[in-house]
Amino acid sequence: MIESSLVIWVLASNSPRRRELFGLLNLDFVVMPADVDESVLPGEPPPDYVLRLAEQKGRTIAAALDSPAWVIASDTTVVDDGEILGKPCHAAEAEEMLRRLRGCSHQVFTSLAVYDMARDLLLTDLGASQVPMRNYSDEEMLAYIASGDPFDKAGAYAIQNEGFHPAEKFQSCYANVVGFPLCH
């Protein structure tokens, strides 16, 4: 068990992007990454998938605490043509994903799960954003892959990457695509 008598908020994430975005709320919080199986279940729709993972992360961390806290968890996935694009394992997979997304629009789903341990109450929400990708060149794409940035990101890209700037004419919740939908 982890001592949490003074903790009010626990962010169940290892993502530096989520830490940064949650920090904008000016709340005192600690970070405790949750280790859960992120496999997609057979026939599981993408929105259900990210909601399930956020809930599992929140409940996993809550079970490790010895006193009530608010646990907030999140999960993000990129979906193209109904297919979930996870984090690429190697350069060839990143290139395949980025070629697939280039010049087209796809969806990003990010879930939130807030677990109030004192009341055993779980609230969830889902952000959905349509992301139009620009028609970046092969050279830009390969340089971005060589930077290493795509490898810990669903869909092999970070919308906030200023050097690559993969999206254009984006008009939805930016924080949702970064991975923590503050708009919600």
C-alpha cells in the first residue's frame, strides 16, 4: 500500500503530456502510473476501449492507496477507418502509420475516468476529435521518425510537435489530441 493520507489527487499516468496538462489546473497531485494490459478485446469499439482502459487504470491505482483520494486516469487512441492505431514498435511501423494518415482526417478518442474513493463513485467522459493531417513530405516524415518522437504516441505522431506540425486546419479540443481533454 502507498501512503496517501495527504494526497487529494492522484494522476494515474506516466505521460509527461498528461502531467503537464493536469498541472495547468493548479491542483496538488502525485503521479502514479498504472500498469494494465492495453490489449484491445475482440470486437471492442475504440470508444469502449479507451473508456475501459481509463477505468482500469483508475481502479488499479485506487487499490494501491491506503486512504481515500481522487484518482484521475486517461487513455488516448488514434482511429483511422475504424482501426485503432497504437504506439509504433519500430520505425517501419511508424512510417506505415504516418503514410496512412498523411493528407487525410482521422479520429482521436481520449477517455477520462475520475474515481472518488471516499464515495466509491466513478465518473467517465470521452473526448472525440477529428484530426485533418497535412500532406507532409516523405523527407519531413522520415526526419520526424528519426527524431524518436513517434514511438510513445498513438498513431505515431504528436500534434504539438512544432518541428513536424502534422495537423492542419484543426478545430476541435487540442488537449484531447495531446492526451488529456481539458475541454471536458
